Amino acid sequence: MWRNSSLKLSTLVCLCLLTIIFASMNKLFPDVLGFVKPQFLRDAPSSKDSRCQLKLQLDPCKCSRTIHWYSPYCPSQVIRSNTSIKDKIDIVVDEWQKQSTCGTWATLRGPAQKVVSYSLYGKFPSEYHSGLEQLAPLVVKMYPEWVMRIYLDLSLKQQREWACNLACNNQHIDLCDTGNISGVGDVRQSSGTSWRFCVVGDPLVERYIVRDADSPILQREVDAVDDWISSGKCFHVMRDNAHHGVSMVAGTWGGCNTWQASKATPIRDSMLKSSLAWNQDQPVLWAYMWPWAIMNVTIHDSYTCLRFPGSLPFPTQRYNDTFIGMRSYREEFKNDGVRSECPMECRPAQHKDWKYC
């Protein structure tokens, strides 16, 4: 009995000594011989916690935002109170070795972002401004873990104050100043509707969807987006109205920045440049994006599927007469809706009874 107790005590002492040795080596010599922290000493991973966090005031707004990023350590210069905000931001940006095609706000979120991209242009205030106010909580609800980007001109004082108020009260919103888009430049001379295309080729964005500021987010849309993501295809096109009889509708498509990534930047730049001359977003999509997207795309089409071979029916039935891309946030189109039956060929095989598919 005494021997058993002695053996247990010796074993316990050895385990304690080993734990102290492992902890000391990991603290003092973390990189020696590729030393790996033993599993029983590692912190449990948590989606809410990160190894580094920093509270910063981000120009041009006066509010602060806490930035979280995952790193083996927190650089002492970031934690140090006498380090300037600019230097702190530069240190964090260096962590990614990449910059977003939005601005500092978006860059500090790090890689693998999922983005809902909007343009905001024209007079202030407008129905597009009020539309974005309604969309802000909807994006959180319908697309959790996605970021809402707004591409707009922040040199306009009233609009800047409005935008800062919206972003400061919604942590999932990033403001992208079209007068100085990192990696792209000043795009204000391009068509305002095309500014949201700046998300194409962003090295920190994994997947994006491009939407209109006057269109609500429907559950039908989210179901179609989920179907697209499950398909593994890079691009997504939705046509949900008899008048959507074109290759791509500017506010109902999406893409990824991981497939043939080297093509994304030239295509984006061509769209922005050409929109300056055409003053429209649809034609540049058809000319530059569609020939590329068609090679790796999921298409949902409820009315013109016969015109575009390979189109799929929407996975869920239409609710009332609503449709994806409806402009009901504008008074002129508050009664937007579809009221004609969709072709039998565009209905799901198991739901030919869906007259308004």
C-alpha cells in the first residue's frame, strides 16, 4: 500500500515537472526546432476570442471599433499606448500582407470575408439612403457573418455624417470611400452603379454578392444563395422576373475571388473604366463579366430558363408576388411584383404545381 502511494506521488511529481518544462520551453523558445505546444496545454479554441484585439478610431468617423485578429502573438507595438494609430493599423495590415479593395475598415477584418456589396450615389438624402437604413438590420438577420459594404463618396459632408452614423451603430458595415479605394484609386468618375463592382478581385474577400440599395432581402434569395454555395460554383446569377431576360442583372449576382483569381482584377478594372463611357452597369457586366462567369456558374431562373440553357429553378416557392431584385424601397415601385405564371419548364421537377415559381 505504501509502495502504491509512493508510486502515485512520484508519477504526480513527474507530470507536474513535465508540465512546467513544456510551459517554460514554449514561452522562452517558441520557435526552437519547431516546438509545438502540447495538446493538454493549449487554450481551447473559441469563435468569440482572439489572440489579439485592438480598439481604434477609424477615419473619417469619430466612433471606435474593436478589431479582432488571430495571430500566434500580439505585437508589442500594437499594445503599446505611445504607438500612433496609423502605425498600429500598419502593423495589423502587415499581418495579412494584403489590402482590401475598400479601405482600412475592411482590411482590418482580415482574410476570407463574405461581403454584400452596395453602391450609394446621387443626391442626399434619397430613397437609396433610407433603403440602406432598412437593409442594415436585414443583412445581419439574413446573412449572418457577412459584411455589408457601402461604396460611396465620403467627401460630401452631409453624406459622410449620415454614413458614419449608420456604420458606427452597425459593426457589420464597412464604408468604402470611392475617392480613394485601396488598390484601385479614385473611381468617382465611373458610373455610380458600378462602384460596388470594386469587390471583384479583393484578395481578402472569399465570396461576395452584389445588390441594389432599393431592394429588400427575401428569404427566397437567401435560399438560392445557399443553393449556389452548396454547388461549389464560383458565380451566381438570378433572374426572377419576366423582364430579367438578360445574361446578368446588375443587382442579383455574386461571385468568388478564389477561382482564376488572376483574371478578376483586369475584368474589374475594365468594367470600371468602361462604365465611365457607357454610364451604366448592365452593359459592362455583359461585356466583361458574363463571358468569364458562364464557365463556372449556378443560375436560378424562373421565367427565361429556356433562353439560357443550364438554368435551374429556384429551390423555394415565391411568396405572394414578390421577386428578387424588386425595387419596393422606392415610392415609385412600392407595388413592384410579378403577376404572370412562370413557364412549366422553369418550375422544379417535383413542383410543377408552382404556378408562380
